[in-house]
Amino acid sequence: MKNIILLLLLVNFSCKGQEKQAMEDLVILSPSSFKEEISDKKVQLIDVRTPEEYQEGHIKNAVNIDFLADGFDQKFDNFNKDEPLYIYCRSGNRSAKAAKILSELGFEKIYDLEGGYLNYE
């Protein structure tokens, strides 16, 4: 019984450690800071909205990788994990979920647009 309790505690702490690491990799930027960070620089800028949303308007030079599409994580195989990754969605919900996945994939620094594209313009 003691071994089972110990195992459960270890699993719980391990999961919390991974979640904490994911949060350390993520920085939420205000729209003005996000614009400043991506302007006149070659950055990895990802729009995680659907292709339809992307077509309605997007940030210049953003690559569209739909968070809701199958194989989302596999579409990042050719991205540099050591370089910052700038992501956004419509309101910030999908990009926060995407950031967690991307952190688990090994991306070291992820910048998320606060409030998403709706807040950008």
C-alpha cells in the first residue's frame, strides 16, 4: 500500500514539473510587444487558426498551421526548436493549448499574443 501511495505521489509531482516547465517556456506578450518583437525580423511566426480564419486576415509573414487539424505536432518537424516561436490564434485559447504541445515537443521559447488576433488590430 505504501508503495502505491509513493508511486502516485511521484507521478503527481512529475506531471506538475512538466506543466511548470511548459509554463516557463511560454511568454504572453501584449499586442504592442508582440508587434515590436516580430517587426522587421525573420522570426518563426505561426497562426494556429483554421485556413478559413487565416484567409479572412492574418499577420504578415505568418505561417498557417491549424491547431484543430490532424497531425498538428508533426507540422513542426522542420522548425528550429532553439529559435523563439511566435504564435497566435483568434482569442488566445488555441494558441495557449498549442504552446503546451510545442513546449512538450522541445521548443525552448514560445511567445503567445495576448488576446489573439482579435486584440492585435
